Amino acid sequence: MKRIRRAKLRKLTPPKVIARNEVGNTEFAGFPLDHYSYSSFTKFSTNPLMFKVNYLNGDQIETTSSPTNVIGKAVHKALGAYLGGEETPPPSDEGEAIKFGHSAGIDYLKGYSDGFIEYNDRIKNRAKLDEKFAFAFFGYIKESNLKKNIKEILLVEKMLQHKVEVDGKVLPIPLKGSADLVYRDLEDRIIIWDHKFTERFSNPDAIDGAKLIQAATNYLLVHAELNEAPHAMVFTEYKITENQDKSPQIREYWIVFDQHPLVFQFFYRFYEDITNALLGRQVYVPNLYAIFDREVAILAYIHRLDVDEERDKAFKKLKVDNITDFLKKKIEKDGAMKRYLETVSQKFISAKTLNYKAMTVEERIKMKLAEHGLSVDFHSKVVGCSVVQYRFEPSIGLKMSKIESYVKDIEQVVEVSGIRILAPIPDTGLVGFEVPNKERTYPATAPNVRGYEIPVGVDLLGEALYLDLREAPHVLIAGATGSGKSVCMTNIIKNALSLPKSQVHLIDPKMVELAPFAKEAASYNHDPKMILDLLKELVDGMNARYAKMQEAGVRNIKDFKRTMPYQFVFIDEFADLIMTSRQLKARSKAKNSANKIIAREAKKLDPTLARKKMKEIQTDVEEVTEFSCEDLLMLLAQKGRAAGIHIVMATQRPSVDVINGSIKANFPTRIAFRTSTAIDSQVIIDQAGAEKLLGKGDMLLLDPSRIGLQRLQGFNA
């Protein structure tokens, strides 16, 4: 399906609208909707799931409503009857017409089951509901004094549907909807009137996206129906809870169409984006009821400042370099929009006038992002040993990748390096900024093990996080010198030695790191030949265990009734071991090739001497073609879990030639301490971030049993 073309709109507003007679969507065959309405627009924006249920599947689900909502529907019904929107016209006498409307509202309430009303502390029962209905209906008629301004009633609650042409461009999807009241006023202007019943008034100075969409939809439908442009839409709010100060219960919010170009600018982009979304395009559609810094966000959306190319072009045209100055100039150029200038200025201060020194950290982060047009709202903060995590709720439609790209700007304004951005924080809709503490605290020594669960460190909340070595099933630890890697390894070994029914094997190529535990361990090995022999023994033992499990008809060591001790293999400086193993393997291959050459030459000797020589060579060849340490480790990593053999290995050189794809696939649990570069971090945990850690036990844990990376502070040795 093709993309809906962006409308090239005239600068003059309101637009010229013509009703089109053709039926259906001739431009988009197979489009899932036959029309748009204000309710479908808002449903798509605020609740895509129910939009699909209601408008695509055609299913209507009966749900409960608040008393205020029920009262609003009843008063609408009553006003429709009072104004002549029912089949039976109202009496000509005003008093009788009011009674007629009241009776229609009461009948509506009688047909509304209590089972579908969510009564609350303010409206507890049916009697209170009827009382509030009467208060709202009679009060609305009295305070609005509606009929005094009406020269002629044109439409009352009439359902309209039109495919419209706007300024010479046909909107491909028809519009459908009804206005509460359309009348010609005493100045011969067409007014669209909307009744709203609420518990609190709206902010009159706010740009309300939902009202803009409703106003534009009604304008286009009424214009097409009457072939005349409406002058204004009036949203009349009536507060159903009585004001204690006896101030008016009613407020009017006017949108005069020829003074509000943003009504149509916002509608056209919204219409275009929803159409493209339903055509399967990846587009941004804002939530009309959940836009933070609403005035700024809606103006930015109207002017397409979320589209990089459009923003750059617009900035260049007005000779500005930030979104604040751009919006100010736009508003200053448009007289009708100057009422919003103060609101925008208060919420979105120009970067040139900001005093970051006087702000809190959360204010600095919020304002720095705002400079770049990224709107977030501060939510909370969590203070940890090493960092404080500042949590923000992003505006709807904000791309997480854009936030991550501004880490340097955040570091500059907060005046702290090493900030890590979580966009989003796992299992939340929040964005996190981890700012290092100037004065770090450290947890005490590690708590005791819980069964086979070993404490690794504490999280941001100070809670100890445990790791079950049996479920890991293999652990890779990496980090630069001084990062805390060795201390972490030491703590895990100490705890592993205390585990019941288990054996600990230590592989220590450097001969010094793991030596303090040599006496307590089942084996301690540092010589390459000793290490090779141990790994061979472990592989043979693993195969023997598999044979016993097969005989017993079980799949793993947990189901095996006879006791088999868990075996934990700790390897320090894995990179050194692997490089040594590869060198030995390369020499073995060279020696093997040389032996083959000698064997060919030996055949030319005396037969008796040749046989003797061949026997010597054959023995030598068999010795050098055995598995290397790397091969044996991979066998253990691939098959060891079910047999109760688990590996924990550490390295300070996480290069791609050592930590290859096979290693990463078989070592899903990884602990990253501070690395020298972002590339090293990528090798360990598949993403950058470890290079920003603070050292001395500050770590990132990648655990397949948990979502996302866990930031922890390791325990003291």
C-alpha cells in the first residue's frame, strides 16, 4: 500500500471545504476503516488495543462507567430533547421544554443498570446520581443561558458523514461524527457548541490536543454539511460538584477558527500519521492525553520537529539553533498564538538564559534534553553505593535511541563523567540516568550462601543479589586491572568451597591468583600439562556420568537418585590459557607434519630399522594429536551442565579472538567490570557501558534469568 501524501496546506485559515459525493476509500483499496471519527482518533492515540477491538474487529465490550460519565450522558440526552434533537419536538413553552428534556434524561438513567456504574465516595448511590443529574441539567441551562444567543438552531445531535476536499486536496478517508449543537448566532455566524460535564475545569491557557482534533473534525463535517464555514467551536464545561465559593459552575473555551491555524495544522498531521500507521508504516502518533510539556510537545509535533530533516530545514529558515527559540519566533509571528508564548517560555526556557549551576541534577538532565527537543518528566531517584539512578518518564513517541545519543551532553551539564543511560530501564516505561556518586560507599563482606546461591554484590537499593552457579550454568568474568575482577572471583571461590556435596577445581596459569585456596580445593593446577590432564579427566568423568544417567533413564544430575557431587571449575586468566593452548596446538600440528615427513623417509631405510623407526614416530604422532585445552573446555561448556560440571572463568583481556561466538553462546552469564574500551564492553555483554564503570567492584551482570543488565557493587574481599 502507498503512503498518504503530506498535505501542502495554504497559509490562510480556516480552509475551504467541499463535501464529496463518492462513497468508500477509492485511493486505498483494502483500508481497514470506512471512516474516521473523533472517538476513533482518540482511541487509536490513547488505547491502540481497544481501537483494534472496537474499530477493526467491530466488537463492543460492555464496561463500567464513572458516575460523572453516566451523568454527562444523561444530561446530553436531556439537552438533545430540550433543543429539539429528538423525533418528538419539544414544547414551544420554555418551561415545558425544560421539563421535557429533564424527563428524557431521567428515562435514560432509569435504563442504566447499577451494575455498570462505579459508584464512589462522592456519588455513592442511585439517589445521589439522580440528584447530581438534576443539579447539572438545570444549572447548565440557567448558567449557559444558551438560547439568548441563538438566532437559528441548525443541527442537534445529528450524525454527519462526509468525504471532504480541503483546499483542493481530498482527504481519502471519510469523516463521521455529530456535534451537540450547531446554531446561527445573532451576528449570523455559525457556532458549534459542545457540552462537557466534569469534576474539575480544564486549564484555559493550555493547548489541548484532544480539543484541537475534535474542533477540526467538527469544523470539516459541519462545513461540508451546511456548505458554510463555521466561525467558532465552543467547549462549555459544567462542574457537577458545587463550588463552595459560589463562583460560576460553567466555563466556556472558545476556538475561533480564523484565529487558530494550529487547529488544522495539528489535525492534518494527526490524520496523515494515523492513516500511514494503519497502512503499515512505522510512524509516530502522539497520545493526546499523555503529552508532557503539552504546549511545547504539540507545537513541536505540528511543526514536525521530531523529524530531523524537517527540523534542520525549519531552524535554518528562521536562523535559530534550538527548539525553544524556533517556537518563540513561530508564536511571535502569529498574533492569535501569542497567548501561548508565556506558557511556552515558562515551560521551555531558552538555553541561552539557563543557569544550570542553580539547578538540581534532575533539573539539569531535564533541561539539557529539552534544549534538544526531548521532553521528559522527572519521576524518582534511587541512591546506590556507586551511583544515583535518576528516573524520568518520557513523552509519548520519544525515541529511546535519541536519548542515548546525548550522554556526552548530560555529562557536560551534570559535570560528572561516566554517566550511563538506560533507555528504557528494564521492566519499566522509564528512562534512567546513572550518575556516579562523588563519594562512594561499599557494602560489607558478603552474606552467607543460600543453598547453592552465591551472593555477587548489592543492587541500587542495597539488596544483595544472588547467583545460582548450577543455573548459570557457566560464568564469564572480565575487566581491566583494578576493576574488582579478582576480588569477585575470590568471593565466589570462598562461597563455592562451602557448598555441600561439591568439588572445586582451580586452574591458575599465573600461579599466584588462586594459590591461597590450593589446600581446600579438590585440585589446583598451574602447569599446562597438569591443566590438560585435569580437563581430560573432567571430560572422561562427564561422559561416565552421562552413561550412568542414560542407564538410570534420567536427563540430568538433579534427577539422579544416587549422589553425584557438583564440580565447579575456576579458571583465572582464561586468555593466557587459551593463547598458550593455541600455541601448543600449533606446535603439535607442526611436529605432526614433520613426523609424517620423517615417516616417509624412513621407508627408504632397511625394513627392520624402518619398522622400529615407524613405531617410535607413530607413538609421537598419537601424543601430539590429542585435544587441546580449548577443545576440552568447549566440550565441558557444551555438555557439562546436565552432568553437574560448571565453569567460572575470568580474564582481563576480553578480545574477540579469545571471547568468540562459541564462548559467548556457552557462557550466557557474564559479569563485566570496568573495561578499557567500549569495544571490550561489547565483547563481554554485547553492548557498550562497561567502559563507564567506576572500578573497585562496580559491575554489570548479564544474567539470562533476569531482564536487562543489573548494576551491582561487589563485596569486599
